[in-house]
Amino acid sequence: MTTNILPAFIFMIGSLLIPFFRGRAKSIYMMAIPVAGFLNLLYLPTGDHYLVNFAGLELVLLHVDRLNLLFGYIYHIISLITVIYILNFKNNVEYVAGFMYAGAALGVVFAGDFFSFFVFWEMLTIGSVMLIWARKTKSAQAAGYRYLLVHVFGGLVLFSGIVLHFNQTGSLELVKISLSGISSYLIFLGIGINCAWPILHPWLTDAYPESTIGGTVFLSAFTTKTAVYALARFFPGTEILIWIGVGMAAFPIFYAVIENDLRRVLAYSLINQVGFMVVGIGIGTQLSINGACAHAFNDVLFKGLLFMSMGAVMYRTGKIKATDLGGLYKSMPWTTLFCCVGAASISAFPLFSGFVSKSMVMAAAAKGSYLPGQASYVIVWLILLFASAGVFHHAGIKIPFFAFFGHDAGHRVKEAPKNMLIAMGIAAFLCIFIGVYPKPLYSILPFPVDYHPYTISHVLSQTELLFFSALAFTLLLLAGIYPSEIRALNLDADWIYRKLGKQIYRTLDKGLNPLNSFCESIVRGVTTGLALFFRDAAAKLSLFVAVNFWLLAGYRDKRLEIKKNRLYNDISQGTLSIGIAAAVAVSFILLVLIIIYFKEA
Amino acid sequence: MGKKHIFDDPRNVKRLLKIFFSFVIILLILDVLYIFLSKAHVIHRHINYKWEEFFGFYAFFGFVACVILVLVSKYILRPLVKRREDYYDN
């Protein structure tokens, strides 16, 4: 049996009907959407479907192969989990926007041509910004606008790249692109903005922590992973990606150590994890691409799980800053447990999901360093190892420690609602299942897998790395050196447009606007002066001449005034009798003739 | 405050720390054992680089990495980027 329904349409059309359901039927209906989508996915035959000719463009609405099926599976799984998680929020905006957003992500990964790829890419932005605005706070609104501006800009960059690409090649086919020529760089950069490359990243750390509790879980899954998919599709083996990825893996961990907002800590660690995937794509071997994809799959689950546990904390206590939290293991034991599973998975503890995927990328980097001309991969390997220790430090220890242990902030709240616990439970189960039994995951990777994570040396070395990272944390904490959480804001690259941009605007405002109004006043003065003069210039001139005659003719006082007024009004209103006008005209012509005559003579 | 919880008792915290520290020491012992066994070709050790064979390489690396991470974040990054929470508001 085969089907060929567009995965994106199941989500998008399905989402439009959500507001018409009520109560229990609504919950069941919403859970049915990803389940139906998943069944459809299982029976989708590989290859191209829906070949459409639109305005002279050859479109392929559905392209199915191993690479995008992997992303399709995990998008459906996380959609189901997130929907269960947000069932208690009763917010139609969040439901519809969430499914639209997930549908757009499915549309991007299953698109078979650049045009439909771009259309769905833009829809991603719309769905996600709705999820941010759904929080309805002032800061969420502002962050949403910044998010929207960045992504609209990114979309335009991508679009211009696609247009140029189409212009050069005459084809919209999704092919591997090598970095040469402006079109390829524009596409590369457009994807890079969604992928949160360093300096282009602050939209993520700015907006994700401002979204709704469920919205952040949705957001953490789709935008960056879709960008990772796009890089794997168009730019595998592009060497510069290795260094971009290394930067992504390394710099956010420093920020995560000093950040106070725990969802923002997770946002930084999201960039750090995507860094590993980008390195994998940049190396471009079968092992490394497999590693990148497997890690994307796992990251959606464990990062979703971590965001869910922090969301549950926020839902019950109303707080998310480390300075306001602590000791919650007493009142939210299940949430604590699930958070720890997520933390162990992201830290790549043996038997948890990160262990079976992150090391694939590192192994690929190590292998690559022995090839001629790639000795610098040793540095890549060392930095990734540093980032592995660092991620354990902030996401693995800091998140659970400051929220659930540490000093008791005195919150005595109820455990998270049942639906949230179920959602976290499913995610936690999958994290452990994949960690213990990675075979099913390996079997859906794009290339055949010949990798064994559970060797003695790998288990021992990884455990050593993590335990001694934990030892460092413990000793630094006991010695009082570990930076205490402070209510503060940390500057990041968004300073460029949030502060510097504003300053430049203000400077220009102060410098250029006075100049502008000065020039305007000059121009105005001259023109109004001229206009005032010419309004009655003819009448005044005639008066000047006529008054002399009238004085000679003996007009005085009142009669002279009346005469003057009449002439002024007649000329300025154009009501001179025809005889006088004709006389003036004739005398003017005569005057001209006389002048000409004397000149000739 | 009603019920007593497991870490309200400082003895339990101490116990946890003791378990943790003993794990750390066991890991180092295992590392020695592993080096010994692989040198004697009892078990095969798969390594990428020579330094992975040094005693406690991963332990040392993990520990130093985290100390550097914390010190750099606290003493270099934080003074550079820390601002009041309402920095962007006005």
C-alpha cells in the first residue's frame, strides 16, 4: 500500500479545523493529526511526486528520500509529544500556529524544488513568530518583531540567491551547490541565518526564551533543524562549515555559564548542539553526515525534553530565572527525573541518546585529520571535546542543579499537570531507548552505518570526561569560585541592532534633522517671499504709475483712496473692463514697436 | 515546613559527595587497569591520537576544560557583557 498525501498539508489543513472542536474531542483530534501524518509517512514511496507546472516553473511538491524521511519522522514524533504537552493551555492561537509551523517545516524538508522550498521556508517564519507573540507580554512582542525582521531579511537573502541560481542554471532542481559565485553565497547565508551561525545567532537567544511555555518547545525543534537539513542537502562537505560549526559549538557555552534565565541557557546550548551537526555536514563523509543527522534527531528529543521540564517549572512557579528557583525536587520529583534524563542525554552519558550520535561527528573529525591537508581537524576534534565537556557543565549540571536542587527558594507547588508529565515521559523514554538500543535510529540514517558506540574505550573515556567535568563543578562550587547567579543581562551580538543601531539612528536624527529643517526654512522663506511679492505685483506697479496721473488730475483724499482701491481690486481680481485691458495691451505693443524702431535707427 | 526531604539533611549531602568522589577514584583505577590490559594486548584499545593513551587524559581534559570555562566566563566574559536587566528598555 502506498499513499502520496503531502505531509505538510495534513498538518496545515488539520490545524485550521482545531478551533471547531471542543473539550475532549479537541484533544483527541489534535493528537490524531501527527499520528495520521506519521502513518502517511510510513507508506510514502521514495522519489518525486506532484510534478506541477506553475507559471512556467517545473515544481516538485513532494520529494522523498532517506535524508528527508529521517527529518520527517522526528518532526512527527516531536509534534505529537509537544501537542500532548500543551493540551492544558487551551489556547487556539498556540495550537494552530504550532501545527502551521510544524507543517511548514515538513513542507521545507519534503520540497522537491527551490520554489516550494522557499515558500514553506517563509511560512516557518510566520508560524514561529505567532508562537512568540502568543505569550502576549511586552517583551515577547518586541522580541517577536526583532525575530520577524531578522527572518524576513534572511528570507530575502535566500530568495535573491534562488532567483540568481535559477537565472544561471535555468533549473529549480534541488542539487548540491558548491560555493562559487554570488548566488551560492546568498543561499548559503540565507540558510545560515536560520541555522543561527555566530553573530547571526541572537534572534534565537533573544526570542526563544520570550515565547510561550509550549511555543519554545515547538521552536526548539524546527527552525534550526530545518536549516541543518538544508545544509545537508545543498552544502555537504563545504569546508568552511566545519569552522562555523566549531564556533557555534564553542562560544555559547561561555554565555550559558553566566546566563540567569534558564530557558536562555538552553537556547545557548541549542546553538552549541547545532554546532556539532554543522561540523558533521562540513566534514562531508558518510560517517559525519550520518552523525549530523542522528544528532539532529536526538537533539530534537532531548532539547525538547529540557525545554519541557523548564516550561513545567515556569508553569507551576511562574519563575524561570536561576536566582528565583531551587529545591524543586521536593515538590516536582517527576519533572526533576525527566529533566535529569534530558540532561544526561545532551551530555552524552553512556546509555543516553547523545552518546550514540555526538561521537560519530567526533570520530569523523578524528578520521579526517589523518587525510593529507586536513591536519587542522585535530584542532576541530579538540574544540569539540572541549565543547562536550562544556555542554555537560551548563546543560547537564547547571540546569537541573539551579532549578531542582541548590538552595531552596521555598516554592511549594504541585507536580506538573499529567499531560505534561506524559509528554516528558515519552521524550525521556525515547532518549533512553535510543541510547540503549541505537539500531533503529542507525537504520534510518541517510547512509549505511558501520559505527559501534559501545566500545570499552569510548564508554570509559566519555565517562571519565564527564565525571571530571562534574568534579570541577563540585569543587568550584564548594570553593565558592563558581559564579553566583546574578540578575543581569548579558550583551550579545543583538547589541548591534538593539543598541548600536538605535545610537546611529539617534545620531543621524540629531545631526541630519536640524540640517534638514534649516534648509527647509531657507527654501520656504525665499519661495513665500517671492509668492507674496508676485501675488499683487502687477496691481502695485499700476498703482505706482496711476497715482501720479491722478494727483496731476487733482484727485485728493477720499476720492483718491476710492480710486486706488478700485484699481487694486480690479487688477488683482482680473475684473478690469475689456476696454482698459485692450488699451493696456495695445499700448504695450506700441511701446515695443517704438523701442524696436529706435533700436533700428 | 512539613515533610523532611532527602537533601535537607546535610549528612545525606555528604554521603552523596562521598559516593561521587569514590566514583571518580574508581574511574582513575579503571583507567590504569585499561592501559595495562591494552599494553599487554589482552583487550584492543581503539584510539585516534597518541595522547588518548596517556593516563587520565580525558579526566584531565574534562577537569581543566571546565575550570577554564568557568574562570573565563566569570572573570573575562561577565565583566565585559554584564548590564542591568533594563539595559535595553530605555
